[in-house]
Amino acid sequence: MKMYLKKSNVIVLLLLCSLSVFAQETNFYVSPSGSDRGDGSKEYPWKTLEHARDQMRNIEDYVILNLQDGIYRLNKSLELHSDDSNILFKAVDGARPIISGGVRISGWKDQDNDGIWSAKVPDGVVGRHLYVNGKRAVRARTVNANGWERIAHTPKVCGSESCRDDANTPNGFKVPVDFPKLSNVAEVEMVNIMRWKMYRGKLDKIEGGIAYVNQKYWDLAKLGPFGILNNNSTEAVNWLENAIEFLDEEGEWFLDKYKNTVYYKPLKGEKLNKAEVVISNVEQLIVADGVENVSFEGLTFSYANWNQASTAEGYVSIQSGAILKDPEYRSIEDAFEGLEDIPGNIHFKNSRNVIFKGNIFQHLGGTALNFDTNNQYVNIFGNTFQDISGSAMAIGNLQDHHVVSENISREIIIDNNSIQNVGVEYWDTCAIKCSYVKDAAIVNNSIDGSSAGGITLGWGWGRYDVDNFDFWKDGSDKAYNHPTVTGGVLVAHNKITNVTLKLGDTGAIYNLGASPGTRWYANYIENVAHPEARYCSDYSHGIYIDNGSRGIEIRENVVLGSSHEPYLANGSHDYNVRGAAYYFKNGVGDFPLWIKEKSGVKPQIKEIRSREELEELMPDPLPTGPKFRVVEQGESVGKNITAVGGASNYKASFATDGKTETYWRGEGKEGELKLDLGKVSDIYYVNAAFGYIEPNTKREVYFRSGYEFEYFYSEDGKNWFTYGDGKKVSELAINQQYMPEEKTAKARYIKLKIYSSGEHPLGVLRFKVVDQKPVYGVRKFGPK
């Protein structure tokens, strides 16, 4: 096998076939029984994936890395970068190679003859998951949290009732008198469920009958609305886990990381010294950044960890695995700017032309497969996902709502995959999540068993859209002057069964925000179950278009059985178009049998399909009604705007040009922007965002403090009046100010004055003026 220097900038589209169209292909082999001193041939294969990766960097040709049978145990992530492009990682015929992030545990003993067995684990192993003969064991826990009560802070009396002071409510919980004394309080984890959310946070200490949780976790968990303080004080805790004192039932386990010892109470008939016992260890099996033309076929990815819930931050997800990590935000709406998704145990970003075909993802502790920011031309075909702590797949990045065009995640195809038992540890997660993605296709997948939803699309509740029609009243509009990148998503012929098994207020197919050109066609949904968990919302639906949903065509879908209405349009009903529907809350009615027959995984489809092939499955679009719309531009875009105190090369129009990669920058500590709407109008609200654009990533960076600002309005440009409440101190990532409801201002000109304390330079990312009455969405049930 001749060695060459690898060429750069090789562009090859791999989406239509598994093998390369390069002029030459070079084959190498790797085997767990091989040697890294070998030459990578079939007779003398390499042993480790890391060594094979390093050797392949010197190859000019397209490389096929053939993985022979066995377990490839990783002690750190396999990292792939641009030098690792043009590779097919492939199982040899008949083999099922396993890439494992786990550590096998042996030497089990029942030291005290009490039915609890123990074994040593290597230093540094802090896995959250133990598997016995391929089955996930239960982390030692209480049955429930009866008798626990959150401390309420009531500093004053309001009329005849005490008022709760959420901001100052302490991080303590009354402990039941019969609760056992804990040998290691700081490792114990509290689980809190609020409607559609699940939180996990560690205890800090127990003193005087009060258990205090970690303060950083508490500051995140109490952010509202719908945070930990929304539950009644006696319904604030669901269970506690991870203490040796809780290990009292068969199938439970506990890791004492200070003694490097794991404890397990075997199920009846289990023989630990003959069993395969694995503890998760490595958090990310593969981390890829900037690769092109890379494929994975016939591999198994298993036993990866994700340990954030064991840290001071805990696990605070506002929905579908979108986690809060920064407690300095003032509210959840403001904290949107710092949200991150659960990382993937296999994680990609900034990559092109990637295929996952015929792989198995199982026993994983985070999201199984995450295509994060800036991925294009991806095909996920014919894979199996089972026993996943979070989602099977997450596509897109929560901060990519208005990313520059060359970095939009697009052309992601999720086709013919089987997904079973997801959201095992993080109940709020769904099977497939696509946030800000353009032209994705989710077709012929089978989803069976999810703690929360099936397919979740979009993000932001409409707050990032131009016409924030549903949330303008609460001041959470993000001031964007042009649409998000989302749209053109095909969701067709999927079979979704047994979802929302633990948490509610979600659906088998669910959407947030505008998504023009998106089509949901001929999906078969059965058993959207009534949630059983205590204190859980019972709003579970088959088809659920939630706040801000616009531009979606919904037709020929079947829903058989749901805990609430099989179809719900919440704050979005007039801005989508629907055709025939077959929705049955209880029992089964008549529906076209072809919908069920064409749904789900089809073994006869053996090769990956292009976007064009999938579009051919769709009927002609339905005609749209008069209220079916997605606003293209804000009222300020293209209007004349001038500045006082601006820096050179930073024009005032950069604040109203509808582009996120430009902004107005001022000089000194004071600046002014004056907008001319061209005519006198009724001004309903104004909004601005302060910050700058990071030059390398072109991402927005917000300033949460260090500013004062005020707005003025005028009909003639000479006589100015204060708009709203006068000068205000900036406290939010997205600063805004509204006129009181029903008190619009007559104005042609709007002026923004901004003052810096000197901590940050003057910078206005966006300046938005709305001269049309906002629409507030209302909830309607049932098909049109």
C-alpha cells in the first residue's frame, strides 16, 4: 500500500452511495487482537482506532478502514478533524465491531453475605450507568419523596394571604423524620419534575433537619416561569438517588468514587462472576469537527457516559434537553441566549457529506448522535437506537436561529431508522430533535418508547421570529428583523408509538416557531399515553403545533389514542394549513390503511435516498388560506436611519439591515440612533439588542449590563417625547421596552439613546420598531 501526502479541499458528495467516487481506494484493517506495529493489512491489522486514524492522515486516496469483530475500548474520545476526511469506517462482512466507552468490572464478592456484591473500579471512573449482561441497572434510589417539603420564604403579608418571595427563597428542603442518615450527602442527587421538565441536582449538606441543594443548581432551577418554585412546596421533590443507603432492591447499584468501589444487588438468578458487567466511562466516543466525506457503516456504539448531572450545575433543562448552565440570567426567556443541548456521545460540527448507515447505538448516557452547528449534507440511514439516556438524535444548534447563510445546518436526512426506549434517564428528551435546521427530511422512521415526545422541531416559541405574535405581551421578543433559518422540513411516513410515557405537555410530532415550507404527511401515531409520573402535566397530544408555529402543512396523519386532544394548535392555529386528518382520542375509527402500511422502517429500502427522491413521495402542496403567512422582514428593515457618535465603518443601517453579521458601533460613552419610518404610524412597541459581532464566528455577543438606554418618538422630527418609562438600566441579554397596552404612540420617527458605563463599548445589534398591532395567539382544539 503506497503512502502519499493527503490532498486538501477534496470535495466529493457521498450521500448517494456508501463508497467513494475517488479514482483510487486504499483499504486498511484494524482488529482488537491486532498490533499497532503492524502495517494495517488484512494479515497484520492495527489494534487501535487512534493509531489507525493517525496513519490514515498520510494517505492521498479515499480510505476504507475495515473493522474486524471485537470490542474497541476507548479511554478517551476519538477526535476527527479536517485531516481525517475522505474515510469510510466499515465493519468487515459478517462482523459487528463495538466501539465502547465502558470499563468492564470483574472480581465481584459478597463481602458481608448480605446480598450486596462489590468490586473495584479503576481510578477516575465516575460513570453514571451500570449494565449487567447488556441491561441497564437502576442507580440506587428512594421509591419516592413522600414527606419532603421545600422551604418557602414569605417575608411580607399581602392582604389576607402570605406572598412567596421567589428571588430569595432558600435552597432548602425539610427532611422527613424517618429519612436515613447519609454517609456521603454531597453525592446524593435530588430529582424534581415540573410539568414537561425534569431537573437533577446534588445535595450540599443536611443540617437541622434541612437538606440544602447545591447553590449553583438552585440558582438555575428556580429560574421561571415553570421552574422548581412552581410546584407546591410538598410536591417539589420526586425522588433521591445515588447513596449506599438507598441500595435496598434487586437490580440497584451504587458507585463509591472515593473508595473506587461499585456495589450491586443482583437480580434473582444473576451470577455476577459469570456476567458481563460494564460501567460507562468515556463521555464522547467520537468528536468530529470540520470533516468532509466521512461514513460509518455496520458499527455498534455503546457504553458512553455523560456526567454533567453529577456536577454543581446539575441537569436543568427547560425543554427537550436544552440545558441551562449560566445562573446569571434573570429569567428563562433571557437565558435562551445561553442554552446548550445535551452533547452527543457521537458529536459532529462544521462537517460536510457525512453518512451513518446500518449502525447500532445502544446503552448511551447522553444524546446518542448530535449534529451540532454548521453541518450540511448528512444522511442517517438504517440505524438502530436503543436504551439512550437522552435523545436518539439532535440536529442543529439552539443559537443558530439567524446564523449566516454559509453556516446553516441543512440537507439532513433521517431515513429508515429504528428508535426504541429513549429518554431513559432524562425524561424530558424526545426521540428526534431538530432545532434550527433548513431542508431536513425525517422519513420512514419507527419510534417506539419515549419518556417524552417523538419528533420535536423548531425552537424559541416564536420569540425569534419577525412577528412575535404570541409573546409580545410578556416582553420576550428577541427583536429580529428577518426570519429564522428554519424551514423546508419533511416529516413523512413515520411510525410513532408509545410516546410521552413519563412526561406530558408535548406530542408525538411537535413544533415551535415559524417553519415555512415544512410538511407533515402520512405519519402513523398510536398510544400517546397518559403520563403516570406524580405532578406531571397530562397534556399529551399526537400532533402539537405550539407557540409561534407557522408555515406548516399538516395532512393525512393518523392518531390513535392520546391522553388529551389528539391535535392541538396552541397559539398558532391560523398560520398553518391542514388537509384530511384522522384523529381519535379513544378507540379506533376509520382511516386509510395505506397510511399505516407505508409508515415506519421498510427493510426493502436498502440504499440511502436523496432529498429529491423523498420529495417525490409527497403530494402537491395544499392551497394556503388568507391567514397562512410568515413575515419576511421587520418594520425597520430598509428604512432610513442615522446615527450620532458612530465609529467609522459601522453604519447606522447595520442595526436595521436584517443581517445578524452586522451591527452599529458607537464611539465614546454616548450614542444615538434615529429611525425614519417614512410616514406617521401607530407605534406599538420598540426593541433593541446591545452587543457586538464576534469577527471569527460571526455570532452575536450580548451585553447584559453596563448600559442605560431610553427611547423617544416624534411626528415631525423636531418635537420629541419620551417613549415608555424613560431611561432604563439594561439587565437582560435582549433589551427591550414596550408602550403600555392600548396606548400606542403616533410617530414617524423613533430615537434610541444609549449610554455606556465604560465597561463595554457602545453596540446595537438590532433596532426594531413595530407599527402594526401584534396578534396574540389563542388555543383551539381539534382539526380545522
